[in-house]
Amino acid sequence: MKHKGLILILVGIGIIAAMIIFIGPDKILNALEKANPIFIILAILVQFLVYGLWTLRWSITTNSVKINVKKRHLLPMLMVGLAANNITPSGRGGGEPVRAYILSKYSKCSMESSFATVIADRGLDMFPFIVLAVITIFAVMMSFSLPFWVLLSLIIAVILLIVIFVLIFYTSLNKKAGEKFTRWVLKLIRRFYRKNPEKLEKKALSAINEFQFTMKIMLKDRKVVLYGIPLSFLIWFFEIMRVYLVFSAFGMDISLILIAEVFIIASLIGMIPLLPGGLGAVDGIMIILYSAAGVPPSISAAATVLERLISFWMTSIIGIACLPYFGSGVIEKISKKI
């Protein structure tokens, strides 16, 4: 369906509206009116710092393969990719091909090389996320009295995440595995596309070989690992700090550990490719968990709404605003995903 993404966005907004009505709009508005604007401004500044750190991390992978692009140009590419992740129901993966496409078009490098830098960047982000997710599972068992099926779902989600991460990493580096996976995908494609199958296979195998070659170059560069992984942990820390500042605006002194637990669980929910950016599902689970931890529901809802305005809606608006800078081709590419 052409407008499936827009419909799902409306569904997500509907879920948020339903929770607000259930808690009480007056209570939430009253909490928002009492919020300290200084802490809100600090949270917004932290979010802009996160944008800068994301850009710096991506520049590490682009520099390692000699892709000539400056950080001030990478930033709007990143913002468009983040917006695409937020508005497409792709489990936070819809923006990666868009990012790679823009980088390839702007820097005149091959799509395979640009996509490899994006995959490596996401890999650097996934490493600390998996570590934090495993720690969170054990912490949640101690902090929350969640139903067994919820804990089991979280454990399965983390295990699947690890398996997918390992498979992608292995396929990206092992030539035989990469070619085998490519031929498997081509078998599926041939059911719908029967024109020049030999030419298509030759082109696809050439593309996967170039992609793997680029990945190997990046992994041989010590800077990618030595700077990229610590930078990823720092980014996660500042994302948690952003949430902490939002709650501080409402006079709530919540531990960073609790915020980290809820943030990681919400991020896991957000990766499920049902609603764009986990819209509605992420907001709902954050409100429920914070309330279960003793935060008044009105403040939980107000803080979650404000935090998502900064992390989700502000990011999406900035990314969409950057679209005209890269031309109509990128706009058409994103519109096809919605």
C-alpha cells in the first residue's frame, strides 16, 4: 500500500492519544506547565551533542576507506537517514539504504562502499547496545515484577538480535557465505524478475565482493574499533542523560540505572518493524515501566511525551527539512518506503 507508512504513523499517534486520555490530559498538561525550562533546554542541547557524536562516529568509517566527505556534509545525510528510520515501518532500518544512497551520490563513491560504511557504523552502535541489553535483562529481573512471558520475550529478542548481528557480520566478511546468501536472495528475485538472470547474478556477486572488500579495509583500521566502540558507549550514555534531564525538569530524581533499563527495553520494542520508529509502542512501554517504578503516571506520561518530542519528532523534522538539500531523487526514494 502506497500510504501504509502514513497510516501506521497515525495508528502510533492514536495509541499515544489513547494513553493520554486514560491517564488524564489535565494532569499531564499540569505537569508540563510546571516543567523547568532550563532542564528542557539542556536535554535539547544534549540531543544536538548526540547528533554530533553520531556524525563523528560515521566519519571514522568513511575516512578509513578514503571516502572524501566532510563532517558538515555527513550531518545532514545522517539526519535524513534518522528521519527515514522514524517514518518508515522498517524496524529502524529504513534509513540505512537512504544514508548510503545519499553518501554515494554526494561523494561519487560506489553504493557498495558507502553502504559498507553505514553497516559498520550500525555495527559499532549495536555492540554496546547488545552489552547493555544483556545487563538490562538481569537488572529488570531484580527491579520489576514483570510477567514471565514479558521477560521471556525480552530474552528471545536479545538472543535474536545477537544471532542476526553475528550472521550479518559473518556474511559481510566471509566470501563464500556472502556469495551463498546473494545467490539465495537472487533465487527469490528470479520469481518476479526473469530478465537476464546471468547478468543480474554477475552484477550482484561483484557488488557483494566490493562490499566485503570495503568492510575488511575498515576492520583492519584500528581507529574504527579503538575510537568507534568507546564513542558508541559515550553516545548511549548521553542518550540516557537526555532522559534524566527531562525527568529533572519535573523535579523527579530518578536513577540513571532505572532510566537505562527502561530506555534499553523501549529501544528493543522500537526495533520491531510494526510501527514507524516504534511510535506508540515505545511511548506506551516507557510510561508503563516508569509508572511501575513508582513515578506518578501523569509525570511518566508528561516526561515521555517531552522526551519523544526531542528524540523522535525534533529529529524527524530536522531530517525532513534537510531533504531538499539532496534533491528530488532522495525524496522519491523515501516516499516509496512510506
